[in-house]
Amino acid sequence: MAMYIEEFEVGQEMTSAARTVTEADVTAFAGLSGDYNSIHTDAEYAKSTQFGQRIAHGMLVYSIATGLGVRTGVLDGTVIAFLGIEDWKFLKPVFIGDTIRLRWTVTEARLSSKPGSGVLKRRMEILNQHGEVVQAGSTAVLVKSKARP
């Protein structure tokens, strides 16, 4: 169920469904982005790194998490625009076969100066299957308002 800016409350928390990061995801993202760094694409090389295996691209993990956020339906039809990312941190590696989910907490929800909209700021945390935070930061989106057409 989509929500308007007035329906969000500071401190409100949501968690998405989970999704497993696959080798096909890593391969497709490498092709799309042009990032064929060996840590992502060369299993033999990756064995010699501190991780001992290939890791998913950090931005791939972020991108998957944004999709998981969309799947909640909370902003389906009410989000207007993505405004920005602040203080994003890549805290732990995500490996092929790891399962991630997105947890977010509302930090600000206010009407904007643009008629019919408001700014929603959220603390985002991407968690792996062990409940460890692998990435975190804040994002802001412009959301439709009920109060002003």
C-alpha cells in the first residue's frame, strides 16, 4: 500500500523481503557497468584476496536493495524523485550466494516548498543473511502529498 508524505512518522521502520545475490547478477552488472575488476569476475584471483572468494560489486548490492525497497510497495505511485544519498558506507563484503534485505528507518518526513510534495529521509541498512549490516547510509526522496494538490 503506497503512502503519502503525511503518513510517514519519524522512527517508523520497515524491512523488505530478502533476495539472494547470484553469479548472474554479478556478471550482468559487470557487463552493464563495465566494471570487470578481478575481485568480482575472477574466481582464481579472488581466492588470493583477503576475502578468499569473489565479492559482489558494492553498487550492485545497493541497486538490489533499492529494488527490494520498491517491492515493499510503500512508495509505489507516490514517489516523485530520488534526491540523494548521504554518508553511504560499505561495511562488509557481500558474496555470491549471500541473501540480503533492506531495513530503513524514517528520520525526517516534511512537506517541501514544491506544491503537492514532501521530503522523506531514511536511514538505510542492507543486512545479510546473518543479520550483519553490510552497507548503510541515508537517502532522501520526494514523495507526493495529500495536503497540497
